[in-house]
Amino acid sequence: MASKTATAKKKAPKNKLVIVESPAKAKTIEKYLGKGFVVKASMGHLIDLPKSRIAIDVDNNFVPEYITVPGRAKLLKELQSDAKKSSEVLLASDNDREGEAIAWHLRNSILSKYEVPVHRIVFNEITPQAIKEAIKHPMDIDESKVNAQKARRVLDRLVGYNLSPLLWKKVKNGLSAGRVQSVALRLICEREKEVESFIPEEYWTLDGDFKRGKNEFTAQLVQFRGEKPELPNEAAVQAIMETLNGKPASVLETKSLDKTIRPKPPFTTSKLQQMAANRLGYTSKKTMQIAQQLYEGINIGSTRVGLITYMRTDSVRIAATAVEEVRAWIGEKYPDELPEAANEYAVGKKAQDAHEAIRPTYTKYTPDYVKEYLTRDQLRLYSIIWERFVSSQMANAKSRTVSTDIAIDEAVFRVSSTKIVEKGFYQVIKTLAAKEDRQKPLPDMKSGETVDLVTFHPEQHFTQGPARYTDASIVKTLEEKGIGRPSTYAPIISVLLDRYYVTRSNKQLVPTQLGRIINDMLVEYFSSVVDVSFTANVENELDGVEEDRIEWPKMIGEFYFPFKKRVDEVTETLDSVKGTLDEKTDYVCEKCGKPMLKKLGRFGFFLACSGFPECRNTRSIPLARCPRPGCDGEIVARRTKGRGKEFYGCTRYPECDFITHFKPINATCPKCGQFMVEKYDKKNGSYKSCINPECDYLHSQDDGGEPGREEGPDGTE
């Protein structure tokens, strides 16, 4: 009887508690671990610096003052309670500085309440094998990595919480500045100045349509009278055409050149963002959101699978097990394209190499296999990740370029075509298809053979100026200059857009008037802080903190005290421009009859009644007259509900429903008199076009007219 009582009182064994960052990740991992484990999500940071004050003790080694994030106290208490009931707590936040800081705060919070073993586990992919292997090898918190995160957080707080109030006092309430975002803004503003100052030059090209039998092809003039042709104007082209008209054409020579094409390494974060922007049209933010979904887990039938490895990395390193798996798959599917030894790729000097490259967790999960379980956007991103990884371990491809020179008197025309002759790694490339595969092959032509000239095609061009930054090119520049880390590229762009320092126009990043004002001020008075080399050096110093080579309080101190002195000096001496940005206009308030003022708001310039606060009427600045016949309305900038995408519509809506997504500019069409808009395409770049669909007027960006206006949408939306 006593033994039965003892058995009845015996407690059930305690579970191990695993804490991750997101519910989706928790759901996937819990399925893998099964009984004996409870998996909970912290939902990111539970403990952080307060938003209401600087919370850094600058006189005591810059000790940060942490608090429980508002609204997260209940969740923290629940996790502490779960920890009390557990035999062990395993902190499985992301394997980077932010993840390490989350784990550090959780450990300290749990141990402040209860005595329970707390350990750290890390993994690069969410697979049963990786998770179980991590649990077998628990670790301690990496204090050096935590210190690196602490140093970055403190430094950003000191910069932002000193510069932002200065902007409030001198420019406008609600503005902000940051150590990294302000450098990115500077790059975008400087590029815009280059774009605006560029003066295009006219030049011409001369093509000829030729025929050999039934085959037709087009060749371009590459040589005239033994020299490269200079064709500055139409007259120069016409002179050559008159010289060549009626003269016979013959094949001068045909050359063939073979080239070996090596596969590219798997994606790093920046390269994935660049490729997704260029090939799929995704913003950096969208790319990272989708990659997060693929990493945390997708339901493949009845099984939840993390489809890719961790998506924040600057390394091209591949785990040995992954190399073995992909080589086995290639050997089965494409045995002729399997190299004798695995392809190796050098890791960049600036790479932290904490994580592998971005790759599929299982090669067998091909895009075709998983397509029914993924959304269209998920499938497209997964496809380029899978293709890039698998192709990186396949044989080289070979291309052959055939070039033929056609002679007409003293002129040489050239046509060339490239085709893939050995597909190699291109066997698995679909989304990332080579342009060479789409080229039309040339007919076989021998030296001395006669061909027929069908006609000439002279064409006018203008030299292209520097291109505005796009998501892809700004990420590439930030990476090359050592600004930020894989985890920060997308947030940097998002912050600039959210604060309306930059807008996205035709996928190009364009600084607003507000962004220019802030940048000009920061460059003039804090050039060292918004300096590219300074920001890059900070990243190197943070690496030194993580490697225990640099003491972070000393690093912060060497920067902060001279910086704070400069802030105080500028605060005392700089005149405020508050109110001076307001401009009188000829517009009259339709509600009270008083004149309207042009003001700078959250979303750019807008019109506001001078009778404020008695009259609070505001409206957008007219950009042009409405082109609809019989309508006397004006075109203004508006924003869609929800995503806030900018468009341009008539003030007489709903009576007039005219809208356009092209920005009106301060120029009228010389043919029909209606307003011009700025358009963009890959072939022509930015150019002006008439808004009238029945008018065919179109010309380059700098051809006539005045510069485009900077007015943004209504300041009150």
C-alpha cells in the first residue's frame, strides 16, 4: 500500500523549455522536438532601452538603463513562469548580435527570479538534425557578442538622441537623424546632385540591315576610314551614308571566341537583395520578409519545413554536409555536370562568417516539388536561392561568341552573337537564365562572301548620366563601403522611406526636399559623423568588441565627448530656420478667403491657410492643369490608403476621375500644350513624355523645359 502511495505522489518529469524569437519558428521547432520539450516565442526583444529618454549613463562608462518593453511585461512573466516549471531553459534566439542580446536579457530575467539551468543553443537552419544537434551541445551566452550589440545600441542612441532634438529646435518638430541612416541619406542626396548637374551630349549610331539568302541580320558601324567613327550629329551620319550608298558589301572576316563561365557562389544577404530587386522587382524589405517566412517554416503536406538557412549572412561558406548532399543530387540528376571536387569560394575579408551562405536546407525540395505549397512570391524567391546554390556546385559552362565584320568601301560594320555551347551549371538555371540563351544565331559566313545591304538605320542618342540609386544599387554600395551589416540593409532603406526623407519613384530612390534640408545641415555641421569612412570604421570597431580586442566603453568615450561638445556649439550658434521655409503663394483659401502658405510637412510641401489656427484648411499643391476636356480642375499629389503609394489626381474628384502614376513636371508639351510627366524605363532611363495619350511627343530628361518640381503630397494626407 505504501509503494502505491509513493507512486501516486511521484511527479511527472519536467519538460525542457526552448525559447525562440517568433511564433512561426516555435511552431516548426516544436514539431521536430516532440515530447519532453515546450517551445515558446519571445516575439523579439522583451527588454530594451526606453524610447522616452536617452537612458545612457555617460558619466559611468555609458551603462545603459534597460526596461521591460511596454506591453511585453505579461509575456516576460509567462516565460519566467514556464522556466520555473522546466528542467532546463534553452535560449534559441537568432545567431547574431541582436539574437545574443535577446538571449542575454532573457537569461538574466529568468535567473533573477528562479534557479534553473539556462543555456544557449544556436543553429543555422531549422531542420530536425540541426535542432537536435544544437540541443546536444548547449553553450554559454557569448558576452563579447552581447557587448558588441550593446556598443552599437548605445552609440546609435547617443547620436540619434542628440542630433534629433537639434533638428527639432532648428528645422522642424518630429525629425530624426541616425548614425547609419544619415550616411545612406547623404549617398542618395549626393547622387541626386550628380543626376541634376549632368548635361547630356548628343551622339549618333549607324546600323545596317543586311541579308544573306533568306537570313537577315543587323550590324553596327564600328570603323570608318581606319578609325572609330565620331558621330556627334545627324549631319555626320548622313555624310557617311551618302558615301556608302550603292556600294557593295562583303564579309571581311569572321572570328570565334570561346569563354569559360564559372558558376557564382551561393547568396549572401546583400547579393540576394540585389538579385531579388533586379530580377524579381522586390524591395529589400519584401525580400527579407519572404526569406524570413521560408527560414521559419512552411507546411509541406503534413510536415512543417524550414526551407532555407538563416537569411542574414555575409559569408559564402557552405557546410560540408550540404556540399555532400547537393553533389549527390547533381550526380544523380546531371552526372555529366558534376565536378571531380567540390567548388570552393573565398569568403570576403569583411565577412563575419558566423553563418553559412543562404541555401536550401534540402536540395531534394526543388522549386517544382514545393510550388504547390508556396505563394507566388515565396516560390520566386525560393527558386533563385535554390538555383543559385545548386548551380554553385556544378561544372563550368562555356559560351562561344561569333563576330562577323562586313565591309562597305571604307566602312566596317560588325555583328556578333553569343550562345552557350556547354550548358554546365545552366542546366538548373531557369529564373536566372543567361541572356546568351536568348540571342539569335548568325548565319555561317565566309571571308569575301557578298551580302546585300537592305537599308541603313541612323539613330540619335544622348549620353546617360549617373543613375539614381535603387534598392539593389544602394545595398551594393553600402556593402562595398562597409556601412551596416546584412541585418541592417533593408531597415536603413525602410527608415528613410517611412520618414519621407526619400521617396521611391520608378524603383529609384529620390531624396525629398525635407531629406535634402536635413542632409545639407548634417553635412555642414557634422560632416565627420555622416562620413562614410567614419561609419565603416565603427563597424570594424564593433567587430573588434565582438572579438575582445576593443573595450566598448573606451570606444564610445573617444567618440562621444567631442561629438557632444560639437552638438552644444551648434545648438548655441546655429540660427533656426523654423518658419522660414513657409512661402507666400497666390492661392486663396476656399473656406475663409485668406492667402495660402506653402509649408513643409511630414510628407513634403503642402498648402495651409495663413489664418491658422482659426482656419485649419490644408490642401495639396497643384502641379498642373487637368488635361480632361472641359475640366477646370488641377492635378495634385495624393496617397493611397493602406500602403500610402503616391499618385496624381484631379482636385474635382469625384466629378473628374483623372489619375496618373507619373509625376507632372514644370514643363508643357510643345506639340499639344498639355503638361509633361517624368517616365522611366530600362532602355531610356528617365525621360519626359506628354500626358496626352493622343500625342506622341517624347524626349530625354534634359531636353528642354525646366527642372521637375519637388512638391510632395498633402502634408496632412
